[in-house]
Amino acid sequence: MQYVIFHASIDSYGGYAYQEYFIRHADGCALNTESEKDKVVKCLEAAIERRVCEGVRLELCAYDRVGLLSDITRVLRENGLAVLRADVATQGEKSINAFYVRDISGNNVDLDFIKSMTREMGEIDLSVMEETTNHQPTSTERPKFSIGEMLKSQIERFSHSFVAIK
């Protein structure tokens, strides 16, 4: 897209970190026209749409220990499941994970198969969620639609190709 980040800010709220990026052309010129700004917004929206995870969401909760993620992903792999996305967190002694999975061919996974597979995981609480749409914000969260929020979610992926302006 030939843009560079010239300023960024970081904030946290309600357990979430927010990053906001200010961009301009690689040659140092600002985005001047509304049509140019709209183009950036549309490109970012398209990138976000491509990132939407589909598949079955598996929510796992277990006591955190060395090798837990390795064991979970081994069981998933040995049962022919591909992890499309993983959200991993710890809260105290608990590990709270969400995996979006499909079979090796990219097809949806039979829920009965997943439930039978969980016996191999040992003492892990597992919830199977069929719905894989985007998270709906609660009233205590910030609204998610703004150019800054869209940049926050996408620029991280592209930031390795940006260069600093001297």
C-alpha cells in the first residue's frame, strides 16, 4: 500500500490493549483527499474480511503447565484437525485457549467427532462453539469501528514492510 507509520499510540482499557497508527505516504505526503482515505479504509476492511476465521471454535480451559499447548495441538493434529487460528491466554494458574479448527481438507468438522476426541486431552474443560462470527462488544467495551481500530488490527501484520522516515 506504500504507506509508513509516522506516529503510534498505545492504550489499555478493560483488559484490552489498543494500538493506533498514524500513516502517510512513503514519500512523506499526507493523505489529502477523502477518496484516498476511503481507499485505505476499504483496503483495510477487505483485509479484515479475509481474516475472519471460520471453522469450529474449541474453547479449552486447563491448569497451566509446561507443554500444555504442545499436548493440545498434538491431539488436534493426530486427529486430522488443522488449527486456523488460536487465541491463548493465562489467568492465574489457568490457561484459557480458543482454537478455530477444520479438517485437513478445510471442511467443517463433525461435532460428535470433536467430542469423542476430547477424551484424549485429559483434564481439560472443553466447550464446542459452532458459531465462529466476530466477537460482539459488550457495553463496557469501546466501540470497535474507527480508522484507528481498523489500523490497529491490520497494520501489525504489515508493519514489517514499513520503513521509518528520517
